[in-house]
Amino acid sequence: MIYYIAFILFGIGLYGIVSQKNLFKQLVSLTIIDTAVNIFIVSLGYLHGAEAPIYSSVTPLANFVDPLPQALVLTAIVIGVGTLAVASMLLIHIHEEYGSVDADEIRAAKEVIE
Amino acid sequence: MIALLVAVPLAFGFATVAFPKLSRYILPFVALFNLVLLLGFVHPSQVTEIGKWPAAYGIVLVLDNVSYPFLIFVNLILFALSISATYEDKLGVLLLVLTAALNGLLLTGDFFNSFVFLEIIAAVAYVLASQNKNSYAAFKYLIFGSVAGILYLIGVVSMYVYAGTLNMAYAGFVASPEYVQVAGILIVIALLVELKILPLGLWAPDVYSNGSTVTPVALGSAVTVAIFYLFSRIFFNILEPVKPMPVYVLSLISIVFAQLAAMKQKTLGRTVAYASIAGASTVMAVLSSGALGVEKIASAAYLYLFNEAISMFILFTIYGYLNHKGFKNNSVAGIAFSLASISLIGFPLTAGFWAKINLLTALFEAGDYILPAILLVATVIEAGYLIKWNVELWYVDDDSETEEMELPFGAQVVVLLFALALVIVGFMPDLVTAYTDKIASHIFDFKTYFDTIMKGGM
């Protein structure tokens, strides 16, 4: 089931990037794809009925879910946040430069400048 | 010791965040330190286990006969860039981080680690691309690059699912070719975006032509070379190659389109940007030409890459400083520009001549006639627009009202030395082919790579 959620979110994000003219909406779509991939990766390490991978006296050692995908996702989330910050900075600069974040309006403004 | 190649630039990058001016002066010393370390204190083959976790459980950094020449070349470009480029102080920190990430990418023996370094390179590249009020082009690059990064991540995770490890050598050892096809395809698409193969590289012309002396040089020379290394490492050294035909055809189309687009451009920046795309597409076409495993072809491809990287460094640096100003008052820049142009075209007694002749000979011997035919047509087109720009810039009517522009002394020295290097290699190609032959002979040798990494491991 969780795979389907990841695929649906991925599709929504991809559609948003391709169809939207508003750069901010494209950025939001990108973060949706990011989330979809993170859900997908975590779901790969999931085992039904298994414990969280934390050593303690009450958790059986042999019955952990795979901790590696979770570690990968943690790193991927941090990288995603970094990219989001850079993209937001670029959008602010674009808005300052062209007065809009709409791709068509930016293209028209660029033609006027050139 | 090889971890210092990543740790030192990264440490100085973080230490100088509050002192951006200092980072600018530290950058050449860090790049020089890397070169001295590589040339004098380390040698292939060495493996560093991060956190003393042996392969295939932990991350390993690998210095072997393939990564070693690439590291020297990339650090040489970064050292030259630190001397020749003019940039805002704050970019010094970014270039230090870029140096660390490029060295990390060239050294790592771990799939996920390569993803992390790729993303660090990409983050720096987006900021560099936004220089000179070029934020819209940088944003387009960010969208392309982020989707590519996501595909690379899915490819890496698929590899983990199939092979049960993220260690490159061990994954190559245990993964059967039919299972890693999906991972291979996803990784190829991601790398094609970064290598600006059209249409996936449509972000490149706007980014490369932003008029900066840093952006196109760092991305077009250093980053491109490092990513070609990663491509070779994954698809020649570790995995059974993904069926190369679609990549080959795409690269051929990319060569033709890029050369025709370069001819049509009205600004020098965009012309050189498209020429750079055509160059990268040519190297990719050769590497995916179906004659995989032929050392002579691979060696010729790496020589071609060397010629492209040096020539593009010269052309982009001169464009960054002079824009469309002529060479009347900048004869040093003019000579370097012309030498780089004739080397790109492949005139005799330049590095480009040996790159092209070796490529044609090797491809003919392998029975591939399509790529040589396209390469020859592309060369004619390339000669046309490069000669046109040379004539235009040498004989431009420079009206005296406009501001006088010239290259700083450091940039003049670097572009002239690089141009002379192209000529010297033209006379003595063995200076470079000794290295490219060595890379080619080791890049297809999985057993040596595996043994190097697993020594002391599992």
C-alpha cells in the first residue's frame, strides 16, 4: 500500500513540474517528488511486525527492520532541505529581477531587456 | 592520508565562512596542497576506511590508477581557476566546498557517498550559476539537476536492494547484470543531465553564458571531467554496461544539434556553451559506442576529454573577461584563444589533433563508421564558427568610447600556459597518452579494483 502512495506522490510531483508555469509551484512539486522518494526508500526496509532498529533489553536483535534505508533517508532529507533553501533564494532573486515568478512573464521580460 | 584531499578543503571552507575574504586567498594554497599531496606523498593504490569500518560494511575512499590521474587533473584545473578567475569573496567558501566534493566524488568507493558528493557539487553549481543576475537560468538548472539527483538516489537504492550493499566493488561482485539494469538506467539518466547531453542538458547554454569567469570554467571543465570519471567507474569498472545503444544514439543527436546551435548563436558565450555540449556529447558517444572494453577507444576518449577541458577553460575565461571586446589590446588573450580554437578543431601539432586522429583510428578499427562520419561533419561546422569568431575578435572595430577591458596578470599567465600545454602535447602526445592509456587499461579491470578495496575487508 505504501508503495502506491509513493508512486502517486511521484506522479503528482512530476505532473506539477511539467505543467506549472509558476516557478514556486514547480519548486513545491519538486519537494513532493522528494517526499515520495523518501517514503519509497523507507518502505523498502520495512518488515511487517518487526521492531524499530534500536538496541535495548526488550527488543529482540533478530527482528529489526532494515535501518540502512532510514539512515539514507535522513541524509536525503537534509540534502533536500539544502536544495530547497538554495531554490528559495533563487526565486527571491528572480522576483526582485523580473517582478514575477511566472515563466511566461519572465521570458517576456527577458525579451524586453535583450 | 588520502582523506586529507576531502577534509582539508572542507575544513577551510567551514572555517572561513565568517571570513569570506580569507577564503579567497586560501583557495589557491588548498588546491596547491592537494596537488603536492597527490604528486609527492600518495600513490596508487591506497584505500582509506572511514571510521575503520572495513569494506563492504563501511565507506571507503579509493586511490587507484584510474582515480589518481583524474584527481591530479581536476585539482590542477581548480588551482588554475583560483588564480585566473575574478569573483566575489563569498564564492571562495563555495569553491573550497566544491574542491572537497569533487575530490570526494573521485575517491569514493560507495554508491550513497557518491550521491552525497554529487548533491554537494550540484548545490554549489546552482549558486555559481546564479552569478551575474542569472537566477532564472540557475533555477532551471536546479529543477533539471534535482530531478536527476532524485533518479540517481532511486538508482543507488535499487542497487542496495539488488546487491545488499552500497559498496561499489562488492555490488559489482554480487549483483547479476539483469537485476541491476533498472539501477543502471536511472543512474545513466542522472549523469546525462549533469553531462549536459541534449535534450537533458538544455539548462547548460543559459548557465554557461552568464559571463562569469568562474561558472562555466568550474562546471564545464572540472565538474564535467569528474562526472565522466564517475560514469566510467560505474559502467566500465563495476557494473555490466547498460545496453549502450540509446545513450549512443542520443549522444550522436546531441553532437549534431549542439554544433548547429553553436553556429547559429549571436554571442560568443552561447557559442562556446554549445561547443562545450558538443564536446561532452562526443566523449559520451565514444564511451557508449558499443565497442566497450576496447582500451584504445577509451584512451582516445580521455585524451579528447583532456583537450576539451583545457580548451574550454581558456575560451570561457577569455569570454568572461573580454566579452566581445577584441584582441587588439589583449594579444596574449588573443593568442591563447586562437590556440585553444585550433586545438578544439583538431589542427595538426595541437592536442586536439591527436585526440581526433586517435579517436578516428580506434573507431575505424572497431568497425564503427557512424560516429567518425558525424565527428568529421561536426569538426567542419566547429571550424566554421570558431574561425568566424577568431576573425571577428582579432579585427573588431573597437570604438574608443567603450570601457577598456583586459585580463588580469594571473589570468593571462594561466590561459597562456594552458594554450602552450595544448601545443606541447601536440608535439609530444605521449605526455598525456601515457596517463590515458593507464586509465584505459585499468578501467576495465574489475578484479584489481575489487582486490584493492577488499584487501583487509570481507
